[in-house]
Amino acid sequence: MVTVSEHAPRTRRNVELVLLVLAVAISAGAYGLVGAGVNGEWPAQLYLYGAGFAVLSLVVHVTLRLRAPYADPVLLPIAVAINGIGLAMLHRIDLARVGNDDFSPLAPRQLMWAAIGVGLCTAVLWLLRDHRVLRRYTFTAMVAGLALLALPMLPLIGTEINGARIWISLGPFGFQPGELAKIVLTVFFAGYLVTQRDNLSLAGRKVLGLHLPRGRDLGPILIAWMASVGVLVVERDLGTSLLFFGVFVAMLYVATERVSWILIGMGLFVGGAVIAWRIFDHVNARVAAWLDPFDPAVYDRELGSSYQLVQGMFGMSNGGLVGTGFGRGMPTLVPYSESDFIFAALGEELGLAGLFALLCLYMVLVQRGFRTAIGVRDGFGKLLAAGLAFTIALQCFVVAGGVTRVIPLTGLTMPLLAYGGSSLVSNWIIVGLLLRISDSARRPAPAVQQQPPDAGATQVVSLGPGASAGTGSAGPDDDATTNLRKGGSP
Amino acid sequence: MNTPLRRLSVVAFVLFATLLASTTWIQFASAGDLRADSRNARTILADLSRERGPIVVGDDPVVTSVPVEDRFKFQRTYTDGEVYAPVTGFYSLVYGATGIEGAESRLLAGTDDDQFFTRFADTVSGREPRGATVELTIDPAVQQAAWDALGDQRGAVVALDPATGDVLAMVSKPSYDPQSLAGHERSAVVAQWQALLADEGDPLTNRAIGGNLYPPGSVFKIVTAAAALESGRYQESSVLPGPAVLDLPQTSAGLPNSSGTACGPNEETTLTDALRISCNTAFGFLGMELGGEAIKEQADRFGFDTDLRIPLRVSQSTIPDDLNEPQEAQTGIGQYETRVTPLQVAMVSAAVANGGELMQPNLVRRVVAPDLDVLRSSSPTSMGEPISPETAAALNRMMQTVVSDGTGRSAQIDGVAVAGKTGTAQHAEGQSPHAWFTAFAPADDPQVAVAVVVESGGTAGDEASGGRTAAPIAKAVIEAVLAR
């Protein structure tokens, strides 16, 4: 307990390599099974596909060895596996749609986007040597984030698809700037909150055991709320709106340790949601489809029908416990089975067992993100890692919760899994950022050490709230100098 | 910041736990309801796109799945559809499945629990899954003979192997072609269905085992005679009163013979003669003497009031409780509220033919997987002994006299002893009676038990009787069996 460990901390890169081999094997195996299931033979390009996936994975792996040797060894293999499973499902949907009039395969395009995403993830690791650099761009990030959010509202490039105005078209490519805004705004939240946390957490009165913030400190949360309501109203994008606001409130809570922020945030959200439900037809329709999807009146109506939701549930029920197997289900009966409803498509063909495995992958990914946040020494890194990890968690919840009728259906997609270039690229950047932060978190402390701690209690406390960054005299970044390896994970 | 981080990570965990729960709810807990929802096209679409197994009669399939170039990949195809419709049933994209198609649907589709390992092997090897072959007990020559003999009349024919319970023939007319409901064009299928529903001949009803049950009329006298012999109070030669009209207590109405004359000298007859000439008054007397309880008990032992699957569901033949004396007399001659399926009547004859032991009727001989693995093989199953061997032997002799020298002479076959019983059942004011005949042959070594009903007298109309209208049909079926 007392002695600080002297042996060299292990990088665990070899563990990562083994897991990567497994992840590539899962991805290529899934791809192969799709061919076997649909056409009765192993696809001809299986080796090419497997090799391509292996190369992409190796690029990041080698980059990590060179540039972030202490990065978390589990993050990358999980990201590769999820992406690979998603690609296999897209390939399967392609095979079902061959012969349709306007058929154009999704999987090759998604593979291209995966390559771009992995490239950007690598670029993040090469170019961003220390995540704290990002803190300098806090307000640049705010402007960029809001601009990205606002882009689809602009004439000419903004495009409305399926009632949601969240796309911009650049020549032949469509892009959802909201996906990038997700990252940029998380950077802004982290930078802003790490500076403002003292004001937000210490000032204010205590009422009924609850620290209430000062009136003027309510500004930021109100702005975030209005921004997300704006997204909801103007772009009609329920999911993004919920995601931004949820992540902001979560980060606010982490920064201030004040439960009151969560209550205020939830109050604002519920208020906004109720008003939106009363005022906007499309929100109202979504709620009705959520509450009563099997009602023939809701199911059969032209606009805001529960058809997609119900078909998705039919598909999942068809899968049952172990699924029909790749190629044996009928996922294409569900509209948008490649994007919004890929969760249902996988549920049909891989069953409850497959979805459990998938959700566990996400869960581990998210928990490694939080582990990184707990382990990293600076407040900015903590907030950024937590924000990014919670983004993934909340997005999974909003999407899969919508498909499985926990909450009303929204228009988001499963991170790394579903079809969509913007989303895939953004999530690979998130993986890159988490890898970068986890490298700092797990890197051994600088050689010059302060006095070793004199009591075991110090170490225990150092993991607890008392010693956590910023509550004492230490500034947000100062605790980076502590000699304790916190959160060094196995 | 680590405490809120840990709490937030717990929140994230709870979010995922919620998803695990909601996914379980859909894929496991409520999966059955979702699959059963009529808006869920998957269940039938899945079956349609799989190579459904054939239904085989004799050596040849009568129902097969033929590859086609549409989204379902296979077209269900029926050979001699009308002849076999009461057996095979239909398999429709819109209206589900009936008959063997419905009863053995999971085996035909390859989704039965018994086929788990086959499915698993198919999945592993990437082979297209195929359903199992269902082989029927139907003999195509017997089925065709029954179909031809019934002609254009409404009614049904059932032929059983008395020793095994195998159903050799099951015909119901008017029939329909299941092909007309097997199309992949929804609107066409719906139109055909509406037309079949509107047809006043009610072709979708399998008259042999279901539909509006028939009053048995005099063929029920076999059951009454069985109850009399089993009671120990009567033998074949027992003398019974046989007046032209039987006085019924509690009412001014009497029970008359259809001939309007007495059944024998001194208004008396023997039990054998009463059956031979189908003497109403003697059996009415027996009905009251034995009582409703005893007759119902005997009928139930023959299979009345019992759920039966062959594996098609058979409507229960029924006989009422708590009869007063006139009703007992009516019941004794197969009138009042007794209702039967032709299969039930054939079962009574089969039990007599089989020395008193009733075998469970069965349509499916074997179910064979695509890899020739036998998934199911039927073995003769006893439903008990409704009558003693002695009673069976006596009834056998009595029923032979019906054909040799009684009401069923038109069922005589050269060189073969045929045992039978006619029936002419009143069923509604102003309508011709149903003509019944049930028989088995050869009497000393029965190969077949048969029941024939011709609704409302068939082409003979008011002139119809069991002997004249139904017996020749039974004869044709017996000859087809003996010619094998």
C-alpha cells in the first residue's frame, strides 16, 4: 500500500494486439458468415476484406506503439469489432437489396468512411501529442460547434431528409455536421467548465440540503438548453437535441459535483419536452407512436406512423434468443434497417445473445472511457474523457432505447455501427481522443517525484473526492504533477 | 471530480442495463405475441421462402414446393388438389394453413423442435434449410375410387384400416383446389377466398371430420345393438317387440317404422333381424330399455365426446345427456340430438371389424427429414376396447346379414363377405334425408372399414336411402382396397 510501485508500468500493447486479432477475426468472420448465409458460399473477397481490416487496425496499433504507448489496450479492439459487425450487417442488407431498381451497395461506402475515420483517428494520435492543448481552443470550439450546428439551417447547402434538417450537401456528399459538433462542443464544455467550476460549484445558497447556484451562474445551462431546443425546433432533430443537453448536464455535474445541476437540467429538459410535445406535431406523433404503437390508428396513419417501430420489434422477436443467423432473417422489411434500425436488424439475425454481446462491447468501451477520466490527472482531460464516454453511452441509449420502446424514437444512429459517414468518422475521432487521453492517464508519473506520500490513507483518499482535482488549492491542471498513478488499469 | 465520475459511470451502466432489459423484453418475453401479430409478415414469409417439404401419398407427392422466380422463391403446388384438399388443406400467404399443411406446418417448414439439429447443421454448413417430407396413410387408389364413386353429390367418405387406424381415404364434396389459395398475389388469393366463402356448397368445410355434424340415423343402431349385447340382457337371437308403430310414453306421438309395417310375425323380431331390416320400433324399445345412460356410455367408448387429432382436429361427435323416455327411443335409432362425423361412424365399424378393439385413426405414416432421417413414424395406437370380442363377433355376424339379406344388399361383392349397416337420417323438415352406409370387409379378415354419407339424398333426392344411395359408394371403396 505504502510503497509506490517501482517496476516499469506495462504498456499492454501486446494485449491490444491479441485483442485486435480477435476483433479482426470477428469482423472478417461476420462478413464471411453473411456471404455463407445469403449465397451459400464464402465471399470471394473475404481475404481481401479481412486483410484490409487488419491493415487499418495495424495502422492505429503501430501509431499507438509509437505515439501513445500507454493508451488503454481495450478501446481500439472494441471499436474495430463494433465497426466490423456493423459493416457485415450492411453487407448483408446489400445482398438482400441486390436487384432493386435504385440499388447501390452501402458496405463499400461505409468501408471507405471507416478508412477515413481510422485515418483521422491516427491523425489525432500523431498530431495531438497532449490533449491539454485542446483547452487552448475552448472558445474557438464553441464558435465552431455552434456554426456546425447551424450549418444545416443555411439555405443552399442545408438539406432536409425525412423531416429532419440535419444534413448539408457538398457536391455528391451529404454530411451531418451535428456529428462533428458533438465532439467540438464537448471540447468546449470541458474547457469552459474546468475554468468555471469553482463559481458554479461553490457559490450559491443551500436550500433543503441542496446547493443552489447563483442566478447569474444559470446562464450557461440556459444557453445550452436554448441551443438544444433550437436544434429541436428548427432542425426537428429530437435525438441530437437530447444528446447535447444530456451530455452538457452530465459534464456540468462532473465539474461541480452538484446534484442540483442535474435536477435543474432535468427540470428544463422535461419542461422543454412537454412544451415540444404540446406544440409540435412531429414530436407529438413520435410520442404517440411510442406509447401506443400497436394501435391500428397509429400504425396505419400516413405521418408519424409506428410502422417502423413495430416492424423493428417484429424483426427482433423473429430473432428470439439466438437469432436467425446472418442471411436468414428479413431485416430489410424494416425501413432504415441500415441506419436508425441496425440495432433491430442485428437483433433479428444475431438474436438476444448477439445484442447482449454488442451492448456489452459498448458498455466496456464506455466504462474504459470513464476509467480514463478517473485516471487522467488534469481536470480538462477528466471532463473531456467523461463527456466523450457519456456521449457514446447516451447515444446508444437514445437509439436503442427508441428502437426497444424505452423512450420515443429519435433520429440518431448507433455509434460506429450504423451506416453513415459523418457518424462513423466522428466516432473514430472520439476513439482517437479517448486513446490519447488514456495514454496520459496510464503513463507513469514524471521521473522527478515529490515526496512519497506518508500514509496509506493518502492513496485511498487520492482516489476519492477529497483529493480530486480542484477542490483544494490545486488548480485544475496542477494535479497533473501528483506522483500517484490513479486509475492505472490492468 | 472522481466521485461524480464514478456516479456518472454508474448512470451509464444503468442506461445499458435498461437496454439489456428492454431488448430481453422484446426478444424473449413478448416475442411470442409479436410473432403472432397478424401484421407480422415474417412468420409466413419465412416459411414461404424456405423449401417446404412435400406431402406424399403412396409413392408420389401430391403437394410440393416448386422453385419460382419471385420474392418467395418457392410456389406450393398441388396435384389433384380437389381430391386431396380435405387431407392436405391449403397453405396461403393470406389465410394461413389448414389440414396437414396446418397440423404439420412446423415439420413441413423445418422449424419443428425435432429438427433443431438439422437446422443447426444447415446453418453451420450454409446449406439452404429444407422442411421434412410428410408421408400419409392415404392410399391413392382408394382415395380416387371414393372420389369417383361419390360423383357430384355432396357428402363424405372415410375409409380406415381397422387393424391399424390408418386412414386410407378421406373425401369431402364439394371440394376446392388449394392451388387457388396458394398464389403469391394477395389480391387474387383474397378474391378466390371470397368466392369459396360465398359458395353455398361450403367447399372449405371438411365434411369427413368437421363442419355441421350429421345425425347418424340407423347406422347408430350398431351402437345400440352393441350396448344391448354388452348389457348381458340380450343375445343375437333375443326376441324384441317390433310393431309398426312403437307407443312412446308421455306423448301421443309414436315411433313408426319407415316401411309402415311390423318387423315380423306377431309384431316381434330378433335382435339380428331388427338390425338386418333396420327395425325402428325394436331399437326404439331397446333405447328405452337400456336407457340413455347406457347408450351414451357405449357411444363414448366408441369415441364420442372425445377430442381427437389425426393429427387434423376432428369435431367431437356428441350424444345428449338426461333424456326422457321418448328421447331415449329416438336416440336408440340415431335420431334426436345425436350428431356424428363420418369418421366416427367408420370408427364404430372398425372397432367391430377389429374384434372389439378401437384403433386411433391416423393420417400420417411417417415424417422424413431431407437427409432421410425418420423424424416420426406412426405405430398403431389403441383407444381401448369399446366392446368385448364376443360382442364384436356377434355384431360382425349381424352386420353381414344386413348386406347378404337386408337393407344393404347393394354393397354385396362376389366372393367377399361384407358386413354393413344402412342409415337414412331425417335432418330437416322438407329436405331429403341423409343417406348413410358403413361397412367393413372381408368380414372374416377385415381390411377396411368405411363410412359414407350422402347429404340430403344426393342425386336420388326423396327416393334416397342408405342402401340405395350410399352402399354402392362403400362397395366401390371396398373393392378398391381389396384390389390392392
